[in-house]
Amino acid sequence: MRNRLILATALATTATFLTLSGTAGAQETVIIQQAPAPAPQTVVIPGEVRTYVMEQQVQSVPYEGDVLIGRVIEDPVELYPIDGYDGYSYTVVNERRVIVDPQTRAVVQILD
């Protein structure tokens, strides 16, 4: 009987040790997930705004980096208002006409 008790205690201790070892190993594992990049928002620009911007004669400004939707156009690049549409401005950078949100200075649409 005593041998069975010793054997049962040894088995229980071993099982506990293995369980704790597995748990400790799991605690050392670090999983890092990157948040997905936000998808560009689709903005419907009124046709009149597009036409207005395409008709304006504005000199292009050299701009470092890619001109992308969502990219903030920093000062000193001048933004021009669009008559009748306070929610939009425009400029021409790197020979590309862009419609910009005047509040955030973020590119909303690129006109080619």
C-alpha cells in the first residue's frame, strides 16, 4: 500500500511539473500582430469640382515624396479654394492636380 501511495504521489508531482512547465513555456511566447493599414476612403467628388480644378492655370510645385490619397500636403504648398465648394481646395504638385481637404490638407483625389 505504501508503494502505491509513493508511486501515486510521484506521478501527481510529475504531472503537475509537466503542466507548469508547459504553462511557463507558453508565458514566454509573445505574439505581435500589426493592425491592418486603414483602407483609403472613397470620396465622391462633384463633377463641377473636378471640372473647375482641371480648367485652372496654376503652376506646379515640386514636392518630395509620392503624391498619394490621404497624404498630407504640408506648408508652404499653397492650396487654392474652389468657388462654391468650401469643403475642397486644390493644388498642383509634381505636375499632378490634386483635390485636398482644406481642414486637414490631406489629398482626397488625384486628377490625371
